[in-house]
Amino acid sequence: MSPRPLSLPLDDAVLPDLRSGDSVLLSGEMLTARDAAHARFAAAIRAGEELPVDVDGATICFVGPTPARPGHPIGSAGPTTASRCDPYSPLLVERGLRGMVGKGRRSEEVKSSMREHGCVYLGAVEGTAALLSQCVTAAEVVAYEDLGTEAVRRIVVRDFPVLVVNDLHGGDLYDEGPARWRRSR
Amino acid sequence: MRRFVVETIERAGPSASPPVTIGIGMGGTFDRAAVLAKRALTRHPTGSPSPDPAVAELERDILDAVNATGIGPAGFGGTVTALSVHVEAFPTHIAAFPVAVNLDCHSHRVREVTL
């Protein structure tokens, strides 16, 4: 099955169509944030402050890119383990986050929050950072510049390849994929 | 021990970025097992069997058990969850048997230099 092109920000109307295991090509704007930026988001929310970026409708990619070479928008940019952000993600999902891109399992709290508020978790293939960075056409730091690689960036991607891991219907590719291939010995 | 390794791989799941390379140290006291696991992980060339036939058989068996989990590349499901299993063994007290497991993701790069 050829991958389905999807534009960012994700359209609320297409989210229910996505099923775990679907192959998708993302094009448009994403935010980048890892655990350090998420901890600051959470602190700001607890303090009742406005977030420095609008997460309503947004998709966040869990990545800390390496410095860009001259003439390139971004350095190597591969997904990090999403569970680092698990303690914070529900706070953002409740505020309208529609997509997350990373790798590795999410907690039950994150998954139930995603189902409740309408957010999908998309898996990018780790270890392919140099290749993935070729799908990034622009990048700028938009918050927490002092965090360096962990600063929040707005990036523009074209045909960024991901698989749907957690959909709105309880599907989880990390359960279904291995179950399909498991063998007894 | 095989069950322990398989449980470790299942717990790590997609977060370990499979297909993984697995280094296992068994025997000695735990400090030695940990060092042996690192030495096993960095065995050069990757995928070469232990010179000890019994250990090499154990490596083959563990590799098959790990690949039977179906975790597969990136944890999306598939037949290859580990690329190779390297075991380094050392004598130990019969009541102890420490085992250390050291994983590397699919981007397993090993270089050898002589100092």
C-alpha cells in the first residue's frame, strides 16, 4: 500500500480515518520539543503562564537536531524515545495537540488522553536521522533558545515518512505488529 | 538465562531501536559480568560466533528465541528483532550466576584500533 500524504496541521476530520499501521507522508509545519522543553511547558502550565508556542492543533516531533551545516536548514534530525515526554504529553494533548512524532511505546496515561482528546502518535524510524533531515526544508528556533538542541523549533517538512502507531480507536502498532509476527519455537 | 534475555528485549521493545545487537556477560561476579557484556557487545567482527562451541550454540539459541518475539525492525513487527547475539562467559560460583545484558540499536558501529 502506498503511503498516504497528509498535510500539517493535521485536519481533525482525517484523524479518525487513521489506523495503526498506516504509512503516512507528512508535509507542512511541525514543532520540535524533547523532554527539557516539555518540562518547561509543564512548569508554565502549572504556573498559569501562557505557553510560548500554540499547541492547539499542532504536531510535535520529539527531536533534538544536530547543528546545521552551512546551506542546510537543519542537521541530523531523528526521533527520540517518546516515553521521555510521557509525564508531560497529556497536558499538551488536553490543550489541543493533534499529533506526536517519535519512537517507542507511550504510557497508558498518554494513550487514554490521546483517545479522549483526539491525538495520534506517529512513529518515525530511528537511526535514519540523516535521511529524515532531508525532508526538513526550513527550521527556526521559536522558544527556549538556551536549551540548545532541545530548544523548541518550528520546522517545515515535506513527505516526512511515519507510521501510525496509536490511533483514536485503541490501535497500537507496537502490540499488533509483533503479535502478527510472533512464532512459537 | 535465555528467558531473562528475552524478557529484557521484550521490556525494551521498540525503545531500544531494534534490530538490536545483544552483548551478554555471564559468570564471574556481577562487576565482571557487566564488563564481559560490554566486551561481548563490541565483538569484532559483529556476528562472529564464540570460539567455544557450547557458547556459540547458546548464542544461536538465544538469537532464535529473541527473533521469535516478532518485535521486528523499529518494533513495528517482523522476523528480525536482533541481528546478532554475542556471549562472553566466565567461571562463577554455582549459586550466583550473574548475567548482564548490553544492547545496541540497529546502528551498531564497531571499530578496532591498536594502541
